[in-house]
Amino acid sequence: MKPKRCKINYRKIYESHYGEIPVDADGRSYEIHHIDGDQNNNEISNLVALTIEDHYKIHFDNGDYGAAMLISTRMKLSKEELSEIRSKSNIQRYANGTHPAQNPKHVEASRKRQLEKVKNGVHQWQTEKYRLEARERAFKSNAERIASNTHIFLMDENRERARLRNLSKSARPIVNEIKILSALCKEKHGYTLAKSGWNGKSTEFLEQLKEDLTKLLD
């Protein structure tokens, strides 16, 4: 079990030895960092004052992405930088078994909160603003992938798969007829010309198969 963080105010401990904690050029107070990484070790020799940028870098470089993410909320980072640190933090928490999504009680409580929001019509997915922002993000993402030639629809194998899927949809009525004819043929003769795996077959092939089965039943 992960040890609980000590509630002792280590900032006051630092100030009692070194005086007022300095501020940076933007007026932000320096952070007090635990040198050995142990939040419970508040010995004055284990405390050091750092700018928020230096504090963030130490935790990020040491792979302590959870702490880095908390620090990042007090910084002016780009959306891309925030996304990266959140991703790394979530991966690390999953690996350590400490992510909230791995806790059944948390998952159930979260599910109930979301359902209550939907019921009251206040869930973010139900707002026009969210839908417009989501659409804009999708358009931007697709445009970037098309420009870099990495969009899934630009790959030959995916174009062919989409073509076959659409062909299968258009041929579905014929396939249903073939299934019926195949069952009747097997019942009458003990065998059938039709096997499984019709998806992706051309309409011409399916029409010919239907005609051959019909002849067997005449």
C-alpha cells in the first residue's frame, strides 16, 4: 500500500530555517522539493526551493509523471505538453495498479455521476458547444492526417477493405436469397454449391451462384 503523504507544512519548515520563500519573475512562489522523493521526510536537509519549471523537470526526468502532472496544472504549458504528461501519468498509474479506472468502486461511482448528468441534461456531451468543438477537432485531425498521408482511408489495404464492405452491404439481399436456396438445396440433394464466405464477392458472382442453385432446385 502506498504510504499516506504527511500533512506537516514543509513550506513553513523551510521558511523557519531560510526565511521567506522567494518568488520568480512572474510573481510565482518557488516550490519546495523533497530531494529524496519522500514526502514524509521533512528534514531541512531534504528540502530545497526550486522554480516551478525546475521542479517539474526533475519529476518528469525521473519518470515521476504523477507529480509532474500535478505541477503542470500550475504552469503555462501547451495543450500538446499537457496531453503528453497526462498520457505518461495514466500509463504509469495503470502499471502501478493505482489508476482510478482499476478501482471497481470508483468506476461505479463515476458511472452513476455520468448517468445523473445525462438524466438532468447537463452532461458535456449534450451541449452544442461540446459537439461543435468535437467536430472541429475531428476535422482538424483528419486534415492533418490527410496532409501527412497517414489517414487510414489513404492506405491501399483500408481502401480495399472499405470497398469490399460496401460491396457486401449492396449484395446483402442476394446473399440472403442464396442462404435460403442453399438450405433448400442441401435438404433436397444432401449437398449445396454454396459455402460460407460470400462477403466481398462481386455481384456478378453472387448472381451466378443464385442462378446455379435455382437450377439445382428445378
